[in-house]
Amino acid sequence: MKNLYLLLFILLIITACRTRQTQLDVLEYTLPVKIDDDWKKASEKLGKPDRSGANFFTFYQYGIIIYTDAAHQKITSIIATWFERGIHFTGKIYGIGLGDTLPKCRRLWGQEQRKESKSEDYYLVVWKLEKRTLEVEFWSQGGNDVDLGGAYEADTVKRIKIT
């Protein structure tokens, strides 16, 4: 009988792991590039950045900031966010978009790995998804900022970072 319970427990763990990977594969992902993409090919696809620095490139039309490794070979992280005059990312990263709620994110990904307060304006919630990390900033309180598209509510997504 103990062996049967052990076998059922192991099958449950295996199923849970497969379900999470399947979940990653089917959730909406509308970024034009992915982590580990070749930067040269990705930059040809994205066009000229609006701003750039040592290892970051900002593309207003997509609402994203892309970070590369020091040699500019691979994409290492992508941030989806708001820019001035309300320009922002309008898609989804593994099912999460700007303006989504914390309860929706938890329904998709379960309990977060950690949650920390960054300022009185926002807090950070982190989920580990297979070999990726999803860092999501949420507004601590509602507000209204024309540069951010107008009114926003507390506990809604303000910024998404995938690494």
C-alpha cells in the first residue's frame, strides 16, 4: 500500500511539471523576440532603437527595452513597460499584460516565489518559470498619469521583466 501511495505521489509530481511546461507553451506570448535570441537577427527584425546604451535598446513602437550580454550576442532580458505620452507594451508575456491584476497572475502562475516592496508607489512579485524568471511590478495604489495612459488601479501590472 505504501508503494502505491509513493507511486501516485511521483506521478502527481511528474504531471505537475509537465503541466507547467505545457502552460508555458500555450499561454499568449506576443513579444517580437525571446530571451537567448541572437541579437544581430533580432535587431534586424526590430529596426533602429529609439534609445540605446552599453547593453540596452529601447523600442517605443513595441513598448519594450531589450538587454543583451556584454558582447551583444544574445538577448538576456526583456522589459515590457510604459513610456512617455502613454506609449506602452500592448501584448502578453506568458499570459500577463500591463494592467492585469495580481489575482489573475496568481491564477496563472500560483503563489509567487517572493514579493518585496520597492517604494510606496509599487511592489515587485517574482515567479520562477522553468529556466526563466518573471518579475512583475504592481502599482501599490491607484493614480492618474497622462504619461502612463491615464488612470490606473492598485494591484495592477505596471511593468514586466523576463530573464
